[in-house]
Amino acid sequence: MYTSRWQGSARRERGGDGVVEMLKRRLGRTNFEASVIGFGGGPFIRPAWEQGVKAVRRAIELGVNLIDTARQYGESEAMLGEAIKGARDRLFISTKSHFRTKEEVARSIDESLRQLQVDKIDLIHLHSVDREEDLKQCLAKGGPLEAMREARAGGKVDYIGISGHRSEVLVPALKTGEFDAVIVTYNLINDDAKQELLPLAQEMDVGVLAMKPLDGGFLAVPREAAQLRVADRATSTVEAALRFALSNPAVATVLVGMVSVAEVEEDVPMGFVPQKMPLEDRTALQARARGTLYTFCQGCGYCLLQCPEDIDIPRIFKLQVLLEQYRMKEYARVTYREVFRQQVEKCTGCESCMERCPSQLDIPELLRKADLILS
Ligand code: SF4
Ligand code: SF4
């Protein structure tokens, strides 16, 4: 099995010799000293509940002190609420509201508090503000931002942030001065934020949470591939991808989606060691990533919430990556035939899934192509 050299660090920590400890960075004007590895709750849209609770608790044991989720992530908030019982005081909780009216946002904040089983949310974000119209709607008088300000005045939240995938929308948002933190995509393949957004955030003392450091898991050796010893075809390792994101000093924490104790024990120890990667290494890594990576989907799972036929779209696209990049023909085709083909056959082409896809993919068309390749 492919192993990261940092797994050794996890073992040392478990041994209790006190040598290793999670590094922390100040999250902008919130002044919170955040663990450089944050727990991303996105993959828990459809949680394996027991496994999720164990993963979160192990991450907290290893020093993760920032947890991010969203009202839109299905059962994620509820699972996290269960997992963080007894540890709330040590944690900084960030969640998001994707609604676009003041009343809906106010209701969703109350629901987040209930699901997370907490009295206060540390940081609430306007979620997925990816278009200029979204931003306009969010900032409008009597709109979503106003609901967040009122929640802050009422003691339900401490800080307000914004999340999105496009710097050209987030830069004007930060310039309003309304936001204490920003969640933005930042990884080997998509590093647009470094041009203007990250320097601006630093200048304005806005905390930066980098999302999708592994591009939905596609940037590093997929676990399925790791077991089959095809790591040499990987775009990068988890270690390299996380170090890349953390090499930018503007980034306070990277949000990593980890769905099992094994993943936590592999990924969290990256936060135990200094992260700075020399510029020439970063450039070489990016060149390799851009040359080898075969993917188009960020694995965010937003489409799952929209699909009336319950088609596991990101998983199907991942199988295509396993086949095309990792040459795992048999595994990909057998898994597709046995589990996913019946799902794809139910696709009606309604395009609901495309409404919230941050990559603006033509999902039904890509599913048809995936079916041809995987069949
Ligand atoms: S187009 Fe297909 S995959 Fe997309 S939401 Fe409709 S049924 Fe689901
Ligand atoms: S298809 Fe789009 S919405 Fe669905 S997981 Fe991929 S990037 Fe996210």
C-alpha cells in the first residue's frame, strides 16, 4: 500500500512522546489561532454516520481546532454536532448559508445552531457566491448579509465571512469591508486567488480558509489507486498538495475533507511540520499537475443535492479518472457496471444538477460520455 512519509508522524504523536504538535496560524481579524489543517465537512452530505463521528473525534485529538460545514451539506451539520460533543470549547465552528433572502438566512442560522447543538456559531459565511448577481443579491438592503449582521448583534454568531470559487467576485466582496474571513478554492491547479484576492485579504486582515486543496481528492493518489500500487501515475501526493496550499502565507488553514480515521491519520500530520515549499518545487509540482491531471469535476457534491434521481455524479466522474489517469480499467468498469450504470440510466437530462455546479459543467452530457467510457 502507498504510504506517505508523514504517516510516521502520526504514529509518533499516538505514542505520546509530545514531540509533534499541530501548527497554527492567526485567522485574520477573528484573532483565532487556527490549526493549519481544518476539518472540511463537505464530504458528509451523505455521511456514514459512525465513521464520520470517529473521524472528526480523531482529528480533534490530533489537534484540528477548526471545523467547517454548511447548511447545504445534507447531514453534515447534524453529524458534526454529535461528533463535537464535549469538545466545543476547543473548536472554532464555521458554517454557511446558501439562501438568498433575509428571512431564509435567518431561519437557516437558527437551524444550523440546532443541528450543530451549539449556542453560537463562530463564523457564518454567505455560501457559494460565484456570480456578480449572487453578490448583489447577498449585499442588497434587506438581504442575506443583513440577516447575518442581525444574528451577530443577537449573539448567535461572532464573525461573518463569504465563500466562493471565483476571485473576480470575491475581490469586490472583500472591498466592502463587511467580511472577516473568506473561503476560496486554492490548489495546484487553481491558484488564481494568489494574484489579487490573497494579497487583498492580507492587507485587510481577512482570514483565509483555502478549500479544495486536493481538488476534491483528485490531486493526490486516490485511495482506490493507492491500494493497487499505481502511485507513480499520481498528479501529486497529499503531502505535496497540502504543502503547496500552505506555502502561501495568506492562507491560515486548509479545509481537508476526511471521511475516515485512516484518512485523518494520513492527512492531519501534514500540519505538524513547517509547510514552506521552495518556489522552484512549487513551480515543478504545478507543471506536473497540469501535465498529468485528468479531471474536470471538483468533487464538491453540490450536484448531489439537486439530482431528483439520486445519481452519485462525482463518484462516477472519479471512476472515469481512475480509468483514464490511473489505467484502472477493470476496477473502474466493474464498479461502474455493478453500482452506477443503473443510476446513469435514470438520468432524465433535467439539468437541475447544473444549477449549482461551481465548474459550470454540462453534467448530463459528461455523464453520457462517462457511460460510454466506463461501459
Ligand atoms: S440531468 Fe440527470 S444527473 Fe442532472 S439532475 Fe437531472 S437526472 Fe440528475
Ligand atoms: S459535477 Fe460540479 S457540482 Fe458536481 S461534484 Fe463535480 S464540480 Fe461539484
